[in-house]
Amino acid sequence: MANSKMGEFFEAKDVQLYSRGDVLHGRVVQMTEQVILVDIGYKSEAQLRPQELAPFRQGRIESGEELEVIITYIDEEEGTIYVSEKQAIYEKWIGELERHYKNGEPVLGVVESVVRDAGYNVNLKGIRAFLPGSHLGGDLPPDIEKLRGQEIQLKILELNRREKNLVVSHKEYLRALERKRLEEIFSKVKAGEMIEGQIKSIVDFGLFVDVGGFEGLVHRSEISWKDLPAPPNTYKVGDRVKVKILDVDKQKQRISLSIKQTRPDPWTGLAARYAAGKKIEGAVVAITDFGAFVRLEEDVEGLVHVSELSWGFPENPREVVKEGDTVEVIVLDVDEPHRRISLSMRRAQPDPWESIEKKYPEGSVATGKVTKLLDFGAFVQLEEGVEALLHISEMSWERVSHPNEVLKEGDEVTVKVIKCDSPRRKIRLSLRELKEDPWHRFVEDYPVGTLVDGAITELKDFGAFCRITDEVEGLIHVSEISEERINKPADVLHAGDQVQARIIGINEEKRQVRLSLRNVHLKPEEPKVQQPQEQQQPEEEVGHEALTLREHLKGKGLV
């Protein structure tokens, strides 16, 4: 009995040699589905449940394998010790991970498996950590088959020792790395420095240029000394450019750059270099509706207004020049404060109007091209910069209602110069002057008293007009239409009526012909109407009749 009590005493004493939380090394001696027996140097093996294995063993363990375990519970009555491998690993490394967490230092982890619709399990020195899918980072593939086994840098976001909660992020590690990289860059660059960079992207408002690992902006206003609505197409992604650092904002992480300030402002002293009247050569770089821009030197362009492109009258600048043309210009004005320079192309060429009266004296015959038709006439280009007017009244001896009855734009015409005014830069032309005047032939062929046949062309309250020949019309006054008194010609006549009339008067100066229907049947040797009788009419009636006829004939282009 005494020996039995003594044995129990020593067994209890042996168990007390171990304490909960002790970390021991052991060897696997036996395995079942419920328990793993581990030799820890005690008289009986410690019990290790499978769920207490290291988290990433996935149940894989072999007999004889060496383990590091921690005592989690001692059953003194049974003399049994329970151990855990995963808790031993946790206690071994959690302190180190806490230090990394507090200091914001990165840790290395291995991606082990995926957590469906949530993220990934990561092995941190044998401790399970959770990596949310949103914190994977843009440099890693989300496919677990490609991720599994990869060792990646991580930043610890959450660490709770009691709840054994550990959350990590690769994205935050990358951000921290980027912040550190930017701090180094911003500590090196200084405003005012000239450096070389590479164009990374081009947008409407400027260029993004890589200056040692950071992209600074060259605003479009800092690309050139001239105003640009957008970056010119001469710049390409990948081009290396020299830039000046204008401003460094570490808080907002912005670097402002300039290309134009790497060279002197060409507009400084421009008025002295390009005095008014100076002739220079330049290239046409842009064309607008109001003129053309000519480059004189880098970042200096002047405007040639459409009115200064040529001595002619172009409606569209593209009729005179095209982009890329090399042209000679005369400087008209330089406005340095507003960065404007006015140029002239036409003044760099001889003025064709200086000797125009010698080239086209009055009475001379010239050939030209019809450039424009208007209601009142046509413009004819005699040579570059010289256009003359061919009035509708000078197009034909016949009546012309609109110039398009005689001409069309683009026609080549031979004309007579009837007036040349060099100071006023005007020339008047005539087509009909080159043809026989049908009036003279009419006067010879149709003396007073002649009977003529014709058609009524127009009716007025004061009389009717009758076409005698293709070129000449005569007036039948209302008093000469009938022996009986009538109120108006329309009472007895209609346009288009064929009538026979007698010529009772001709005014050669005014090119007027007076006709009568009343005395058609009188014998030629006894004309009823004579010249004196014409003078016996009431002064008011004669004046009205003559004035109306003149206006009518003038409107028909016969005067």
C-alpha cells in the first residue's frame, strides 16, 4: 500500500515539471484519425489532435517526424498532456509580426489557397493570414493557379493576437513603395533645373513627361512661345525632350514643366529684328478663312490677311496659297506686347495698277476671264490682280435683263476698254462697243413715215411698246392708238398682238422712236403727223411722254 502511494506521488510530481505554454520539441510516434501521439520526453506521449497541426500541413504528417509544439492543457488526474503545433508556431512568430505591424514594415508571405469570393489564404512563417481580393495589387494575376506558391511582399493591415486575426495587403505594400520612391524623386528635383525627359502621353491640354520615374506636366501654354490650342503633332510618345522644372509640389505630388522656357523668348526684341517694310521669306503653316499664317522663325508666326494675299480679290485664301508653301512677305506691323505681326504677300510683288493706263488705255481691246456675275454686270479679270467691270448696259445693243443671258462665270471674253482710272483702281469695259450699233442701221433703213410691222411687247398707262426690229422698240402713245378717245392701251391692245404702225418721229440723240396706229392708212405723201404738230401738243403731255419713253428705253438697255 505504501509503495502504491509513493508511485502516485512521483507521477504527479513528474507532470508538474511541465506547464501550460511550454514550447517543446517532440517526435511523432503513432497516428490515428483522432489523435497523433508525440514523444516529448515524458513517460507517456503527448496528444496532438489533427486540427492542431500547422495550418498549411493540410493533414500531411509522417511517423518519426520532428515537431515543435506548445502545451495547451495538462490533465493531472489522467497524467495526459495535450499539445498544439499551430499554436506553437503562432506564439513563436506573432511577436515578430507585431513588430513589423507597429513599424509599418513589409513581411514575406506565400499564397496558399483561395477564399471563394473573398480573397486568399497566405502563409506568414506558418501563420495563416487573410489577403482580401481587393488588396491583391495590380502587378499580380488574380488566378489562384498562377498565384499559388508565389512569395510576395505584404503590409499588415490588422493584427489581433487574442482573436488570432491577421489581415494583409500587397496593394498597400506597393503604395508604400511608391510613396518612398516619390519621396526620393521629389527630394532630388528642384524648380529652375533643366533636365531631359521622355514623353509618356499626349492629351489635349499638354504633354506628360517622365523625369526620372515621375510624370510631370508640360501644359500646352508651356510648349511653345506661340499660343497653341493643343499640342502640335510634331511631338510623339517616346520622344525625348529638354524641359525646365517650373514648380515642385510635394504635398500634391505635382511637377510643372516647360519646354518653351528652355530657350529665349523670340518675341523679345522682335520689332527691332523685323522692322516695318522689311522683306523676308517664310513658310505657310496654317490657313484660315481670314488669311494665312507664315512662320518667320521658331515660335514666331505672322498673319497675312486675305486682303494682303494678292493684288486680286480672292474669297478664299486657299485659292492663293497652301500649307508648306515658301513665300515672300513684307512686314507691315509688329505688336510685341500682344505678340502679333502683320504681313503682306501682295506688297512683295509689283503692283499691276501702277502701269495700268499704259497697258489698257481707253479704246483698247483686251481679253479676260469672267470671275463673277451680279445683277448689275460682270467682273472680268484682265490679269492677276486686275479686275474690271462690264456693266449690264454694255453687254449688248439688245435689251438684257440679267448678265447670265449673255455670259457665265469662267467665260473668256474679248472686250473694249471704255474707261481706265488708275488712282481709283477701276476699269470699265464694253462688249457691245465691239459690235455694229444697230441704231445707226435702223435710222438709215426706217425714216419717218415708214410703215412697220411689229408685236406689242409691253403695255403702260401712257402707251404701248412695239418691237420693230430685234434691237429697236417704238412707243405708241395712248393718243396714237385709236381715232376714238380711249382711257388706256389695254382697252384695245394686248401683249403679243401683231400690229402695223407708222413711224411719226425719231429722236436720234435719245434713241427714241414714236409710232402711230391712227394714220396707218394715210398716203405716204400726206402724212397726218408732221414735226410742227409734234410741237403743238400740250407741254405737259409731251414732257410726260418723252420722260416715260426715255425711262422705258433706259430700263431696256437701249440708252
